[in-house]
Amino acid sequence: MRRVGSKRRHDIEQLCRSLKALKLNPGYPHTYYGLALLYKVAGHPEESLQVLEKLLFIRPKAQGIESSQIYKEAEDLYREIKRDMRTKGMVH
């Protein structure tokens, strides 16, 4: 079993890798989704929404079959976070 500090360090390392991947390929939707999910799991819903909004804003009109599912997942995650925030009385 990992200690809490070890989990936090792992989350930070994963966050750094995701940010680096976005810098290298800012058009890759899976990285945005992974980063948004990481923020959500880490307890940062507002940051997660910001990433998802950016992802959904850059969505191409014609997307390949390989990307269409990730956009659907991103929309679902966005709605889930918004619902959770309303339930908890958080505003965005």
C-alpha cells in the first residue's frame, strides 16, 4: 500500500507529464481528457472544467472515429463535474 505522500507525488508527476505532452502536441484530445480526469480525481473540479472547456473548444468539426469517443467522454465528464459542483453548492 502506498503512503499518501507517495500518491501525491505520483499525481504531481502525472500532471507534469500531461502538461509536457500538451506542449508537444496541443491538438491531441486524449491528453486533455487525461489531464481533466486527473484534476477531477485530485479534487480540483474547476481546473478540470477549464481543461475540458478548452478541449471542447478546439474540437474539429470533422473528427476521426478514433477521437469521437474521447469527445463524448469529455462531454460526459464535463456534465458530471458540473452536476457535482451544483450539488455541493460550488459555482462555476
